[in-house]
Amino acid sequence: MSVSNPGLSLDNRLLASLPRDDFDRLSPYLSTLSLPQGDVLTESGDEVDQIYFPHYGMLSLLAVLRDGKAIETATVGREGVVGAMAGLGLYKSLVRVVVQMPMACSKIAATHFRTVAASSDPIRNLCIRYNEVLLSQARVTAACNALHSIEARFCRWLLQSADRAASDTVNLTQEFLAEMLGVRRTSVTEVASKIQSSGAITYSRGVIKILDRAALLRISCECYQTLVDQSVILA
């Protein structure tokens, strides 16, 4: 569902950070879109023709292998943007972009975004700066997937999701979690049960509720805080 409501765009922190004149150049081309969980916005290899600025909720960026398997490399919430590099020229996506949580966002056609970016240093800098954020996320996530336990990664990912949802309750199925973490569903079941037994969460029918955030932080690897710190530095 799409409606024209540029006023809501300032819920996105990147758009809100632009100088007023530069935001006003984008505003006529922005529309507000509501998206359900599971929607695929872009496939790997697609030319990027739309740029998305989330207001709330979360998008997952997935690296897709030849056999069709995929694993999450980065996530984007209201602090970021997906597809911004299209502002610097024609751009093909290197990842699949999936709506991880129900969300609202501002959307702008890549052609309009390029036209405005061509005469705006702040908007061009936004494209480059946030691309560095995503590259940093991908590096940290790759190291995390290679070196840390499923339990620690599960907690890191749950903390990230709760931050983006601005809620201690997150709606996620085991199938979805397994794909995001690149593990078998049975592994997710075992880890979720163990963490639930510790009293840190409750998990039932795809709904995870965080009961003890401090406990999750203790179980999580250092990558959660690294990602938080880097997003603040680079954003």
C-alpha cells in the first residue's frame, strides 16, 4: 500500500539529518509504503530502481548462493537506507532484500534520486557514507558467522531485531531465524529452548519476548556492541 505522505519521511534518521533545502528537493518524489513481513524487494542481480528509507521495522540483506541458500549479511532499520548507491549511477543489487519485520518506509524512484543527488553534495555523501556502514556490517557479520557459536549469534541477532523494532517482543518464525543465521531449523529450536530455560526469553508460535536483556547481552558475542558502535561512528 502506497500513499503520498512525505511528512513521515523524517521518521528516518538519514532523511532527518539532511539540510532542509536538500530534503525539500527529495520530498516531492517520496511516497510512504507499508510492507508485510517476508516481502522480497530486490533480488540479487536486479537493477535497483527504487530506494527505501525505513521509518520502523527492518530489512534484511541476504547473500544468495548458487544452490539457492541465503544468509544475512546486514540489516537496515530507521537509521539507514537500502539502494542508495543508485544515486551515484546505474546500480545492480548484490544481495536479496527481504522485509524482516512489518514496516513502513519512504520510497523514491532511482531516476528521481539520481537527478536530485547530482546537484546535492549532502545526498551524494549520504549514499557513500551509508554504503560504508553496510560494508562494515557485512565484515563483522562474516567474522561472527565464522567464529562464534549459534547461541551467541542468536542473541546478537535478537538484540539487533529488538533495537530495530523498538520493542522487547519480536515476531519471527523458526524458519526465518534459521535462514537469517544460516543454520538448520533444529539448531534454532535447540538454542531458543536453552535460552528460554535460562529465563532470558519466552518463545511461542513465532513470538519471542525478551525478559532479561542483560542476560542476552552476556550470552551474545562482542559483535552486537561492535555493530552498534560502528553504526554510530559511520552514520
